Amino acid sequence: MKHLASAANLLLVDDDTALAELLAIRLEGNGYNVTVAENGNQALALLKQTAIDLVITDFKMANMDGFALNQEIKKFYTGMPVIMMTAHGSIPDAVDAMHQGFVSFLTKPIDSQQMLDVIEKTLAGKVSQNSSVEPDNFHGLIYQSEKMHQLVQQIKALANSKVNILIQGQSGSGKEVAAKAIHLASNQANGPFIAINCGAMPGHLLESELFGHKKGAFTGAVSDKEGLVQAANGGTLFLDEIGDMPLDLQVKLLRVLQEKKVRPVGSQVEQEVDIRVVSASHKNIVQAVKDNQFREDLYYRLNVVSITLPSLKERLDDIPLLATRFLAKLTDDAKQFNPQSITRMLSYDWPGNVRQLHNIVEHCIAISAGNIITEDVVANALPDSDETHNAFVGLNEAKRQFEYDYIQKVLALSGGNVSEAAKLAQRNRSDFYKLMKKHEINNE
């Protein structure tokens, strides 16, 4: 697939000549004319000789690094877009690119599709120059990392299928944002997007909220009320924390999904509905089914397709982008993070994920006196890692994790002998095998 007119001339600057040649082959295969330079001085000389539309430069280079080259380009070629490439470990340095006039940056190893998309956006004028980096934004999903790029590609492929989707991921990882992105990318984007947290209210109230009720159906039902299922007709119903839904309501939801009809509480009349259901849970629903805490038939109805959101710890490349975006949204002041403060963020575990990052940025704004948010400010805003983990991990999850770690340690002590491990654990061999099966531990 050709990404843009073949007349576009690119200058690729990297002292790793083998990588530069490989990237040049990929770009030329997509219709671009590519000139390769081994260093900054050679790049400046080539700019004098050749009409160039876009420069892509490595950050770490001898004599003249990517920053210095960009400064020289800006002196003599006003408006020339420059994209910076940087290794994963240099992300803190790359944050400075947001304030140095780079239109974007790519992290190594370079993802070909992402590189092509960034180049196309830049040449099409979709990325403003002399401004902060604008990361990929897919209906509210802000990202630069490869894991999120893969997730977005999966969402794009599923969006118009109307199949029910189960989103799994840790608390605070952005499941509702992902659900809304699915909706906005679908053919039902003009329809309603209705969200409800199934764990936020008692079962009898949740039933009324979901399915509606007739006047007099129960004490306090002083008028007819439309349920959220009916309100989502023609659009998407997002059921957050579906794992917390009571079993009796799971039966009623299953019936709605099977028959595409809903009956309000206290009514004898069914109403047809056309909805797409996206559900989400931070719980392990498969384990909940095994524990008889979630109906297997409903699980298969909801989980026609499953997607898993990565934790923030798994998408470190996105932290500078997200932190900068949150900062811009939360304050009108000219505040910015320095590279050291971003480095401090990158070293943290983020048990609360993107939601916690948003809260920490808000905290930093409140306690920072100047326009530069320093490493000390971030350190003061961040809670102790161990305490934070304890606050975000539920008791059941903590028990499961303890059992899993304990079994692994006992097996290691016994040299993998299950009989000996069972004796150490003071359990009979059969019970110990059941525990291994429960935690999907294979001793082979």
C-alpha cells in the first residue's frame, strides 16, 4: 500500500548505516524517495543540494546529536518538519523533543506501520510544527507504544462487526475510554453510548437501572422509568465491572442478549432493542466461572471477542505523552515536566495505571510553585510503591497471588517432586494437584 505520493523526498539521518539502509528500503517500497546521511554534517550538506520534504533523524549520534541537527535545520530551513528516532532507554531525553520543535518521535525498534503513519500525517499537514508532539489519538486513546498500537489495530478491525466485546485489564487502565473508542469507530457512532458500573449499586437498584420499571412496581417507583438497555437502543451499552453483577441479574441480562428484548420491572410487555454490548472487568472472569461466581453461558455471550488493555507499566513509552497531555488539560499555566521528573515517573510501578497518572499530574500542579515541575515535586506526589500496591490489590487477588507464589516455592524446594511438595505444604497429593490445576501450574 502506497502511503503518499512518490514525489515526497525524505532525508534519513542515522550513524547506524545498516538500520538506515533497511528503513530506506521500507520507505522506498511505500513510494517515497529516500536520501540517507550518516551524520548531522552530511545531512546539512545534503539539504543544500537536494529538495527535502521531511527529515527523520536519530537522537544519539557522534559529534552532532538529533537536537543539535534540528536546531541547525530550524536556522536555515524554516518550517522543515523533523521527526526524531530514539531508543527505548532514551525516552526521558525524547521528552525534550516536545519542546524543541520536533513534530513527533519514534521509539526503536521502529515499527514500520507506525513510522509510515507518522510520516503520512506529517506530510499531510496533520501534525502542527513548532509545537508539542501530538501522539496518535484514536477516539481518546492517546498512545505511542507498540502495545497500544496493536490494541488500536485490533479495535479498528472489530469496530464495525457488532459482536459483543469483553475488555479486560487492571483497574485504571482505561477500559471505558477503550469502550467509547470502539463505539465511535463503529457504524453505530451516531447512536447513544450508555455506560454503567455494575459494581457501584445494589442488585435491586441495578436491575431497575438496566431494564427500567413501571410505576408501582416496587416501593418508591412513583413513575415509569426507561432502563439503560432501552436508552442504548441503536448504539452501545457499556457494562463496566461486569464481574460484580449478581447472579440473578446475570440470568436476566443473558435473556436480553439472546432474545434482543427487554421487559421492565413490573411490566408484562417486552420491548425490542438493537444494542451492541461492550463489557469490562478487572477480575479474571474465567476464574469467576470456575468458582461459580459468574455464569458460563453469559460469559460466552459477552466474550465473543476479548481484548486486554496493557497496564501502564507495560506501555512506558506512553507516560511522557500522557503526562504532558494531562498537564495541558488540567492547567492553563505554562507548566512543563523536566526530563528528570519524567525519568522518576518511568521508574514507578503505577499500580493505579492511567487513572493514577492523571491524579499524580493533578497533584504535581497543586504543589509546584514554578513553571517547571521537577523530580522532587513528582517524588513528593508519588505514594510509596508498596503501600500503593496494597491499596489497589483486592483481598481475593492477594490470596490467589500468595497461593500461586507459595506453590511455586514449594515445588522449587522439592525439586519438582509433587509428592514431596505436597508433604511440605501439609496437603495430600490429590489436593495439591487440584491447587496446581487451579493456578494453571504445569510442573513439566
